[in-house]
Amino acid sequence: MKDWIAGLLAVLGTLLVLAGATVTVVKTLTPDPAGTPAGTDPLGGTATTNGNRFSRWLHRINAADRLIGWGVILLALGAVAAGAIEFNLGASAGTR
């Protein structure tokens, strides 16, 4: 079951990274339609004025970069699930 989860996360992460890269390339190669402002927020004007500093920063990231970010997170989770990345936490008390 662990292998299925790792494989699924790897496939989904790769697809998200490729989709974000494709959106970036397509936006770069095609001109903006006339009348479309370049700096509009896709979530609406209130998304950048309300909330704390982190949420304003998060909403300023464009959709392609968010896809790439989620893809990288899924790839890292897939690596953890597959056992390629391992965390060992330990504590010991000095007793006599």
C-alpha cells in the first residue's frame, strides 16, 4: 500500500509541476488579449486587501507558480512515503 501511495503522489506531483510549467510557457509565448490588465488578482480585489501578511503574499503568487509549488510538495511527500527521505528524531536523558 505504501508503494501505491508513493507512486500516486509522484505521478500527481509530476503532473502539477508540468502543468505549472506549461501554463508559464504558454503565457510567455502568447500575447495578452486586448483590454485585459496584466496585474489583476484572479481571486478578486478583496483577496489582497483582507487578511494577514502571509495570506496577502500567498494570494499574490500566480496560479502557475502555485501549481509548481503544490507539485513539489507532493513529490516530497511521495519521497517520504516511499522511504527515500527519512526522519529520525530522538532524545536521551543523561542519567547516572
